[in-house]
Amino acid sequence: MRIDLHTHSSCSDGTDSPAALVRAAAAAGLDVLGLTDHDTFAGWDEARAEAEQCGIGFVPGAEVSCRLAGTSVHLLAYLPDPTDAELSSMLERIREGRNARVPHILERLKSLGIELTPEDVAATSRAATSLGRPHVADALVAAGYAADRREAFDRWLSEGKPAYVTRYAPEPAEVMGRVVAAGGASVLAHPRGRRSRYVLTDSVIGELADAGLAGLEVDHLDHDDAVRQELRGLARDLDLVVTGSSDHHGAGKNDHDLGCCTTDEGEFARLLERARANAERSGRATPEPFLP
Ligand code: AMP
Ligand code: FE
Ligand code: FE
Ligand code: ZN
């Protein structure tokens, strides 16, 4: 079984529609696909319907934006009740912060002599429910200012670069509490990638584990072999599920091909078990994973 539990569609900053993403997953030989758009459940229905057509498994999720000690941290939420009012309003507030940030980024760019309009960003974000810097990056590429998203981030959009603007994000413990209450299971995304490595120390991860964290995304391109070994040991000590995933963004992110990192079948079963236990405890009508 090849299981990839972290991917993005055009509902956030991926480039494939949910249905096209599922077809690409089937073509890549995946047996189970997790859809985890940033801060939205918008792609679930389309992806599930296509997964049933293609005969591959589907796990609905989201990658929730958090902030800890001023640093961006991502939490993967699997199988929560999408009608949970508290969780929905939390995601809505995060998405509002995403929208509100764009005009400020455009002002910064303007002061650097780069003229982009909200319409330029609307043209690249199209169907997205959740707007992100990658859409601004795509607009910079379309206008000829950068060759690809990476260059746009490196020159202007990454933290510390001249057009970087921060946005609202809650703390991971708060998000995790909501996810658990909504009957879902939480997994820390790429915990030792980019900047999150500085704030997600062993003791912080230990505290999150005590508070109901289900797993760690260990196998991810942001982690080298030494980091993966370290995280595997930590997961064992804390009784956390180990996942692996591509973090695929379609054509939007180099290298992260579907299935480039995968989740072990036994670990996947444990993750579903954790979600089931949380669903039972919360008494919520959580979505069933589609497993052919
Ligand atoms: P945002 O969600 O607006 O905070 O933007 C973060 C997203 O930008 C991440 O989820 C990645 O998809 C993308 N991203 C971050 N850094 C880079 C980079 N250097 N090159 C390409 N995409 C990036
Ligand atoms: Fe992304
Ligand atoms: Fe992420
Ligand atoms: Zn991601």
C-alpha cells in the first residue's frame, strides 16, 4: 500500500483541482491520498467523489496555520467534523487574515517598484478558498518578475524578505484542542522543517503529545535522514504515530512529487484508530475515510 497523507489542491495553493489531484494520485500508483489544503475543507467533496470513481482511498484533512513564539507552525487535522462551529470559525478567521494580508503585500511590492493589482492575484488564485503568498508569487511570475514561486519567495515573500507581511494564526495547542473536540486527529506537519525546528523542541512536542497530539510527520523532504531518525525515536518515546507524505502542490513546488514520501500501512491504521477514538469521545459525526 502506498499512502500519501499531505497534499494541496487549487482550493489552497496547489495547482491541480481536487479531482485532477486524485487522478494524478491514482496515476502515480497511490492507494490512499490525504487532501490537506491550507485552512479549508473546500476540496473534500470533489476529491472524495473522484476517489470513488478512481478506486483509491481518500482521507479528508486540512493543514492548519498556527503560530508559536512568533514562528509559523503547521498542524495537519485529519477527519474532523467539518460542521463543527468552533473549528469552522477558527479556520474562517485564519482565512480572513490571509485575505487581509494581500493588499499589504501589494503595497510593499509597490514601494519596491513592482506594480501588481488585486486582479492580478485574483487571476492566479482563481478557485482558491484560501489565499496564500504562493498566489502572489504566481502573479509575480505571470508578470515576468520571477521565474518561479521559489524565486519570488527568495527575493520578496519569505519571512525576513522585503514584501513579507505577517498574519493571524492561533497557537498549535489551541487548534489541536478544537480538532480533538471535533473528533479529528492531529499530526504536526514537517516539525523540523524551515523555521519550526527552532520552536518545536522535544519538550514542546512532549507537551502537545500529553494534550492529545496523535502523530508526527517524519518522512518529509524538509527533513534529512538524521532528523528523521531523531523524530522516529521521539515518536516512539511519546507513543505518536509516524506519517510520511509528499506535501505535493502540483506544479507549484519543485521536487514534492506525489508519493515521494509515504506512510507505513500499520502507522496509517494507528492514525485512523486515534481519529476513531476522538470521534467516539466527542460524539461527533465525523467523516469516514473512503477506503476501497
Ligand atoms: P502562506 O500560506 O501564505 O503563509 O504561504 C506559505 C506557503 O508558501 C507554503 O505552504 C508553501 O506552499 C509555499 N512556500 C513557502 N516557501 C516557499 C518557497 N521558498 N518556494 C515555493 N513555495 C514556498
Ligand atoms: Fe502550501
Ligand atoms: Fe506546511
Ligand atoms: Zn503542506
